[in-house]
Amino acid sequence: MKKGIFTLVTFLSYVSARAADIATTDYFLSGDMSKEANPLVSVLGFNWEQLLLSNAVISVFLIFIPLYFYWKGHSKRLSIGHESTLEFASVCIYNTKMEPSKFLSSFLLGWPIWPVPKDFYQSIRLLGFALPWGVAAGSMMAVFAWWATWAWSWEIYNEIRASIAIGPYSLVEVSIGYLTFIIASFYFFKSEAKRANKPLQENSGKSAVPQP
């Protein structure tokens, strides 16, 4: 799939999922914010308008701007060879070859906090590629949770959510979103590795400038 088409599909999927989550939340809350588990509401005391505004700001800075960087940005041109997708991923983000186990532990448990990425440009592009899908998946699970809990009264689902939780906060939706983010991240690395192996003019869509 071409980058432009993928970017459009990603944008529409994210916006649709967030709209569905917001509409469903509004429907079931009916003005009673005490039912909302979002920490912005339950901890910081945001009202409905403040919650919508915060979601818009977060979407712009964490989703739309990085997604634009992915769309218009360039793939990494490597000066270090790579033999596998994981090896490329470590060079792409950390500018060095890492053992697969070390990279996976660093990326799955610490990125983007520790170890700090060495290539922030490609890290932003990765964020724009993968995070919208993770948030969209988590949002759709939140929609399902509202209906299963408040409309259908599925006790089994309530038990599952209660068993995978930290205090009052269920981790089911977050876990699904994180898993989707990880899958999308490795698809990013795989597709970017293919582009990195193409000639410069094919990767950029422009003719290479002859070197003297």
C-alpha cells in the first residue's frame, strides 16, 4: 500500500474510532461524569468540554503531527547493513546494531523513555505510523466495554475487566491498544527496511543527482 493511501486510511480509522468512543461515552454518561473512569475526569476533575478539548490537543500533537511526518518524511538511509527486521529496527531507532533480545526488551519495556532513541526523526515517524492504530483499537474496545457493561450486562466481561485492572482502572482496553501498537510498529520496521534497501531515487520518488 502506498504511503499516501495508508496515511489516509490511518487518519480515517483513528478519527472514526475516537468519534465512536466519544459518542458512546456521551450516550451512556448522560451528563453524569461520575461514571467516567478516564483519569482526566476521575483524578483531575475535567468536565465534558475540558475532556473533549484535551482529546483534541492530544490528537494534534501525538497523532496528526507525527502521522504527517510519516507521510511526508523520508525513510532512513543506513550506513550500517542489516540482516533482519529487528536488526534494522535497532539501527533505525538507536543507530546501532543490538541483539534481538536486547532490542525487544528496550523497545517493548522502555521506548521512548529508556534507552532514549538516538534518531528522534524516525521515532516520530514510527509514532505517527503505529500510535493511531493502537489508540483506535483501544477506543473500539472501550466502545465494546460500554455496551457490554451498561447495555448488555455481561457479568463475565465485567469479571474479566475486574481481574485485569489496577485499582479501579481496567487494563483490558489498554492492553489491546498496546498489542496493536506493537504489531503496527513491527509492520513499520518491516516496510521501512524494504524502502531502505531500494535505490535512493526509487525511495524518494526523485532522480538521483549525479555525483562528480
